[in-house]
Amino acid sequence: MDVIELLESASLLVPEETATVNDLTVRDVWDHLVHDEWEIALSLLEGLGDARPLPPVFWEKLAEAADRLRLERSAAWCHWRCSELRHGVIRADLTLRSGHGVRRTTPLPGAGVLRPMWDIGHVSPSGGRAVSIAALWVEGLPVLEPGGRATIRLVPLTPSHWTDVQPGRRITMHEDRSVAGTAVVLQVRPPDITVSPG
């Protein structure tokens, strides 16, 4: 499939009544496809995917189109959304620590490449702290500076570890034994049980 076929195919998976917060619809996507404005069409489809849950195949087609257009962050975002469907997602407000005694002195990458450890309140069999791993995506920013604050999305490596996490819970991020940041959970969406965990 070429880019336009991928975008057309993805757009057919969006129910016609779906609209973004700006009232953009699938009809708007088709207008851009007719004029070979593929990047705009891709961006609109990503927005429509945020308006309502869509199947993994939708995100897979967008990821392939973004790869072919050499839009790395967009492709990473579409792959990320597939992971959210398969493993669940936790949105949280993260504040990174800065200053003396903090391991991270460089910006935290925002596009889902970091998989830090999280203290979400579990205790190990020996009575010590148990941590769980989750990939991290920073919403709206390419990086998060030390001392910075942003809304993040977490995809748990082992979703069953995160079943007790609820909005309002404070969790801590670790890249080593020290606390790298503190987050307050805003939203929890479990894995989509109709999607295989591929």
C-alpha cells in the first residue's frame, strides 16, 4: 500500500459522526487527501483517534503512513497508541526533581523511549519497596527538563502490577535508587480486552 491508500484505509475505520474538539471530521480528512495534503490528513486522523477509541489496525496504518512520510515522532505516537490499547495507559502529572543528588542532569526524552521504574505502593516479599516498569510519553513536549512538569502517559510493562492504581495516587519515578520525579495519577485506562497483547 502507498501512503494515500494507508490513509484512506485508516479513515474508513473512523465512524462518520466522529469529530475532534475543533469539529473536524472524516470529511475534512478526505478533502486533504484529494489535494495530496498527506501530512495534514495524517494529523487530522490522529486527532480523530483521540476523539474516540479506535482499533489497533487504525493506528498501525497511520504508523506505516507516518514511516513512509518520514515523520518519526508521528510514527512513534501511532505505535504508542497501539501499545496503550494492548497494555492500558495511566496518565499522570509528573514533576522531575532537579539539583544536588539527582542522577538525571539532561532532559528526559518525551517520545516513549524511556522505561523507568515506578514505586506504585507495592512491597516485595522481603518487605522492601517493589517497583514496576512502565514506558513514558510526555504529552505535548519533545523532552522534559530536570525540574520540569508535564502530563505524561505510562504504558505498563506488566499491566497486572498496576490494577490497584487509581486517580489521585502519588507515585514516584526511579532511574536508580533515588527518586527522579513524583507524579499524581490523573486517569487510568485498562487494556482493551478485545485486543491481543501482541
